[in-house]
Amino acid sequence: MIRSTVHLRQARGPDAPDIAELLRQLGYPADPEAIPRRLGRMAAEPDQAVLVAAEGERVVGLATVIVRHVITDDAPFARLAALVVAEDRRGRGIGRALAAAAEDIAVAAGCSVIEVTSGDHRPGAHAFYRSLGYEERPRRFLKRLPPGSGQ
């Protein structure tokens, strides 16, 4: 169960070093100096949220949620785009708390479904998501775009 010393809140610029470390642990190295800029861009889009689990001043968990409207359904869908807990804090309910907060955001936005993707090399994460009631739906196709196209 989550300790009372851990609380969930929106990410802030000063969280950048801890967020960068969490992203590194997730396999997405990031320059801490880039994080405040990214948070600013995400905050400018009303259908995105960046949540952190903070233990005192230290950020020990991160979850991002994106809500999108689609042509195939009247209800929007949500994507849990990143979920990570610090390696030394796993198994304490922090990931469950972040996932529940993400689901609360999705429900409040009227979403009919929430999805998460997870690489084949993360069997522990797959078991975690199954324990939360997520169903596996394989097949995802990605295409890398030319440099500069994502700016």
C-alpha cells in the first residue's frame, strides 16, 4: 500500500532532475534541462496531464495521461503514455496510485477506454497492468519520421 508520505500532484519545472532520472529508468534518457520545456508544451494542451508521486521533495513516480477524441467513437479515449516508479520505491503501491489517478482523469473526461503500451522486454510491467484489469491487445506499428518533423 502507498505510504502516507507519498502524495500525487501535477509535475513542476523543479521536478526536472527526478523526472529525467525516472525517464532514464524507463529507457528514455532525457536531459533534465529539456524537461521544463516539455512540461510547458504538455500543460498548454488541455487534454494532457503529467502526474508525479512525491516523497518529500523527491519525485519517485511519474505518469502521463493523454485524452484524445476519435472519429470512430463518440467518447474519447485515454492513453497512459508513461508510468514509472523509481527502482528503489517499487512494490509499495505507488504505481497503482498513479494508474488509479490516470483512470480518474480518463473517467472525468468521459473516456470509454484507457490504453497503455508496454514493450515485450517488460514482463513485470505486463503482469502489473493485467493485475489492474488491463487486457492485452497485441499489434502496434510505429514509423520513425525524419528529424525535425516532431518539432
